[in-house]
Amino acid sequence: MKITLNEFATIATDGDGNDLPLGGRCSASQELNAVGAAAALNDDTALVRIATDTAVTSNVYGSGSVALHPAGSAEVFYVAGGESITFVEV
């Protein structure tokens, strides 16, 4: 299992100032390789990109929401800075 987690402190915008579902400049990057891996996000993180070679679920600590990330996928979503995300292989 390999999960790459990229953190972005700012959200990219278009020429009109509208938010785009893309990060600005990458502020941190983590690579996780263990079942039940957890990642603590920086306080200024607003957006994360998760890429995985194995199907996993993610759970943002305290939110109660679980998301499925298919094998070979890369997804981007908004988070609150300072949160933790746990991953479990499915």
C-alpha cells in the first residue's frame, strides 16, 4: 500500500478570482505505507490531494465521514487545518 498525501495552504483561483478545485503551492507532502496509517495535517492546510495504488478508505478525525479511494486514484478535497486523516486498506 502506498498513499501520497499533498497538502496545500492556498486554493488556486482563476483570472476572475473564483476558487478552483486545485491547490496553489504545495506546502507539505507525506508518503504512507502502512495499514491503518494516519496523517496529521499542518495547521494552515486548506486542501489535500490523495493518490493511492491500493483501494483505501479515509476518515477525517472527528468528522465521522468515510471516503473510498479506488486503487490508482488521485482525489482532491477541502479540509480544515490541523485535522488528522486515517487510512484503512479495503
